[in-house]
Amino acid sequence: MKRKLFDPIAVTGILFLLLFLALAFHIGSYSYQHRMELMSNSYNQRQKIFLAQNTRGSIYAADDSVLAKTETEANGGEKRVYPYGELFAHAVGYADFGKSGIEAYANYYLVRSDISLREKMACEAGHKKNPGNDVYTTLQPRIQKAALDALGGERGAILLTEVKTGKILAMVSRPDFDPNIIEQTWKRMKEEDKNTQLLNRATIGLYPPGSTFKIVTALAYLREHDNQYQDYQYDCRGFFSIGKDTIRCFHGERHGHVNFMTSFALSCNSSFANIGVHLDRGGFQRTLHSLLFGQPLPYDLPYSNSYAKVNKDTTDADLMQVAIGQGTTLMTPLHLNMITSAIANGGTLW
């Protein structure tokens, strides 16, 4: 009688076991890698468990002043307090009615408590919650206030970073809101179509970069021409035309004879339109890609992707607009800050 080398039932069982272990490993690995996002998900009931045991931690500025803290009210309830009010509204964010800013990004840490077992036992004996983990930022209140004052009542954003380290020192966006009274103002802010108080213009807002984009165009030209950029010459008459399409310098100013360096220094629209239409489209596209247009940025909070369209089908008329940061070109202040910071830091972005 021949012996069976393989038991079909046993083999099937082993295969199912291996599949189960592989699935369990995948779920465990995914949960660990995405633990911050999963914890911050509003449907995650573990947040309630943590907050029943722990008081949400505080958020601090670089000078150790408190940007956000939780206070216990007379009735035993807890209230999130923002001592600076509107000043850090978008950078710090809010923790009620969903979450935004640092409150959202650091939620995983803020709702947890890493104090020792002895300290937790002491809190339990005293019928107190465990203190949540605190988060320290690089934000500077003095610089933040100066940025807000500089912006005045205008809509817009200011983002200031330390180029050697990548530290964000100030992030201002207007119009703003007071996170201390968000419960009272939430409905109005969400219902008004033109109300953009909740929008962080520094990271989400997309705007035509204008002449600041000439940095990108200049880089594309330098990469294509290497040291030959010194041979560039142009006679600016205050405008540059191709067919029916014309680009004009600011107020129609005539810059006269310019080279590559003076074209950049004078921000000559006509010269840069001329540079743009003579660039290799493939090379320009590669420069945009290397500068992360349409690519993920090294930034952990929500942001919008900047947009600049250049391909083999881009017309000269469109390329003139792109070269001076107009047309369909859109950038976030965050992305522009990263590019200029890298330049200021010798080509390295931290």
C-alpha cells in the first residue's frame, strides 16, 4: 500500500495559517507605520479611551510660553484654552469640531501619557487624570506677532523659517479666527461661502507666484546652458511679443541692454519671456520636477501641491506666462519658502 506523501487537509491548513500570519503581519505593520493618522481619525474610539484616562497635553512655543493647554472647569469638564487667541490660530489649530494644525498632527502624542507607572498610580490614587504628553514647537511669539503686524488687515500669509535648520519660526495666515470661541463661530464660518478664516493660506493657499518664479526659470536656464549664461544678451524695449501675444515689463519700463544677471536683478519680464520660449521644454519640465512641483513635499501637515505646466505641447504664448510666474502657474507660500530656503542654504533644504 502506497503512503501519501502529502495530506491535502494538512497542506490546506498550513497554507491558510501562513496567509493568516501574513495578513496579521501586514495589518500590524500598517497600524504601526500609520499610527498617528489612525489615532487622529475621528472614528477611532481609542481617542475617547485615552482622553478618559489622560488630560490632553499642552503645546509650547520655542520660548516655553503656552500656545495651547487644557483647563478643568468647576463642573469637572475640560476646556481647551489658547492664550494667544488668533495669533497662532492656523499654526497651532484647534482640537474641537475636528482638528487642525499642530493639534491634529501631534494628536497621537497629546492624548497619550508617557509618565512612569508610579506616577500613574499616584494619579489614580488621587482620582486625577494622567497628564498628557506635551509638544514643543519652534514657533517664536515675538516673530509671529511682528509677522501678523506686517500683514496688517490684508488677506495673505507670511512664513518665516531658519534656513540652516528648517525650523518654522512664524506662520501667519489672514483672515484668521479665535480658537477659544470656535464652538460659537464654527457654524457661521462653515456656512458662509466666501469665509476662508479656517484656510491656512501659508500651506493650502495657491497663488500665482509672479516674479518670484523667475528663480525657477533662471535655474532651468542655468542647467541648460551651464557657463554659457554669461553670453546671454537682450535688448529690452519694455515688451516681448510672439504673434498676437505680448508680455510687458512693469509699467512698460524699458530696461535697455541687459545680460542674464541684470535681467534677474531688474526682474525684466520681457527678458524672462524671451528666456522662457527658448528653453528646452523637457529640461524645464525636469527642473520643475526636481523642485517638487506636483510632487510630495517634505512637510507633515496638510498642504496643496504647486502647479506649473510645461510639456512638449506647451505653446510659446503659454511658456511666456509660465516663465514669469503667471498664467496657470500656482504655488503655495510653503513651497516657495522651501525653494528660497534651499538657495539661501547653498542648495540644501532642511
